[in-house]
Amino acid sequence: MPDTGWWMMKDKQQAQCMFDRFGAEIYEGEEYFAGNDGDIFVCDSENFDPGNHVICDLVETMGTKWILEQLGYQKKTFCPG
């Protein structure tokens, strides 16, 4: 019978953890980002996910236009002619 890893779940349930501002659990040895608005944990599977909670919060708070300006995009107006 394959190992389902149930013992790993049991170990994590007993381990001490902290929570980030979105409620994600952060365990010993895991990296997180600390800022003025609280701690934020980004797991490896969310790192390149455009729908992750950090990006959604950024867009809702700051707006896509502001984010693009911060990334160095220039705002232009189309004028044919």
C-alpha cells in the first residue's frame, strides 16, 4: 500500500505555526515577507499564479494602472494620423 503521508499531516497539526494576513499557516523554516500591512506567505505553487491572494489584493487596493506605472510602463494616448 502506498504511503499517503498521513503522518506528515499529524506532525504539521502538532507543530507551532504563525498565520499571515490572509490566514495561511507559516511553519518553522518557511520564508515569508514582512511589511507594514502584516506578514505574507507565498507558497511555491502560488509564486507564478496570477490569481493568488497577493496579486488580487494588490489590484483591488492599488489598481492595475498604478501597478503598471510602478513597473515602468509609460501611459500614452492613441492618436491616429
